Amino acid sequence: MKPPAPDHSCHVITIDGPAGAGKSTVAGMLAKRLGWFHLDSGSTYRAFAAAVLRRGVSPTDARALAALAGDILVEIREEDGATRVFADGEDVTDFIRTPEVSRASSPVSAVPEVRARLVELQRSIAEGRNTVAEGRDMGTVVFPDAAVKVFLTASPRERARRRVRDFEKQNQIVSEEEVLAEILERDARDSTRAVSPLQPAPDAYILETDHLTPDEVVDRIVAWYVDATL
Ligand code: DC
């Protein structure tokens, strides 16, 4: 799909990387600091997966998913300053964070027809506003003209620790080893899939976050942005 002509009056900063690299925390803090919109593209894949589960379709049935791509309606709405995610008209903001939806969203996101549909949605959400876009292919595919592209990484062990802490905050107890195994499996699938494999854009800044605080990461990105737009 050909991207729309870039709108130079609005800027995009892309933050890509694997699960647990710190994208959500950093993208949220950066958007707040700049007063920009935070587009969590993973939530669109999760919402699609939630609708697939609700409809009783198998998330690994690629042919059924391709047929559903134009049928399932995913929406991101801002309500009272908070971002809510809808699928088929139903608020799935909390449901999309469950382990069930996490598991289902990876095979769902490998289906080209689903990606094409959701990429279109992601671009339309960012149109006309300054956006921090977080995901896997924001810099490579969705916003190739972004002002600054960042690819965050962290060691699998550190990413597993962070994931366990996230689950604990939601009162879900999971084992670090289990989370680590899932991370390695998802990494392999996300980086070897045919469409939009997880990889840094050639012009992305690559940042390893094991020993950096989120504030330090945000400071660096702001400095890169100032440099890029001087
Ligand atoms: O970042 P996340 O865990 O919320 O992403 C959920 C799933 O969607 C994950 O399997 C990766 C996939 N994804 C993707 O393929 N492309 C994106 N831009 C964002 C997420």
C-alpha cells in the first residue's frame, strides 16, 4: 500500500521494538512531555484479536482472518482524556491486556489482509496531529517519513522481568521463566514473518534500555527530535 503524501505540518516520532523493551512506558511519557497523541498500534492488533475470539474464530485460521479483515471494526476513541479501544462496537480496553488476547494477537498480526486494514487505520488516526507512534513497523512501513525513528531493545531476561512486573500490577501472577519462553517464541515469530517483520528502519536510532531509566530514554529521544527539526 502506498503511504499518503506526508503532512509536514504535523510530526511523527516512531518507537519500535520487541515486547518488553520499554516502548509503552517511553512512548506514553514522551507523548505527555511533548503534548502529542500516543498511538499504541499494538492495541489495534489486540482489538482485532479480541473480536476474533469473541466471534469464536480460531486466531490461527489465516484464511478466516483474511476474510474478516474488512468486517471487524476497530476504533480508538478518546473519552474524558483517556484512550479507549473498541472492537465491533464493544469496549475491549481491559480485555485486550489479558494473556489470552496477547497470545492471539501475534498470529493475527501476521495476516497481510489484517495488517493492511490496520495500517490504514493507524495512519488515519495520526493524520492532522503530532503523534508518538509505538509498535513494530511504525518506522519501516507505517510512517516512513517520521521526524525521528527509534528502535528500543533490551535483553530477553530484562524484558521478561519487566513483563512480570506489569502482570503483577494487574494482580496476575506469572512465572518469569514462562514469560521468557513466550517472549523468545514471539520474537522468533515476529521477526521471521513474511509481512513487516520486526526490524529497525535503516535510519532508526537503536537504543538498548537494560541500564537506562525511562526518563533517560525520553531525554535522548527529545534531543534527537530537537536535532532533527532545528
Ligand atoms: O505491542 P503489543 O504487545 O501490544 O502488540 C501486540 C501484538 O501485535 C504483538 O504480537 C505484535 C503485534 N504488533 C505488530 O505486529 N505490529 C505493530 N505495529 C504492533 C504490534
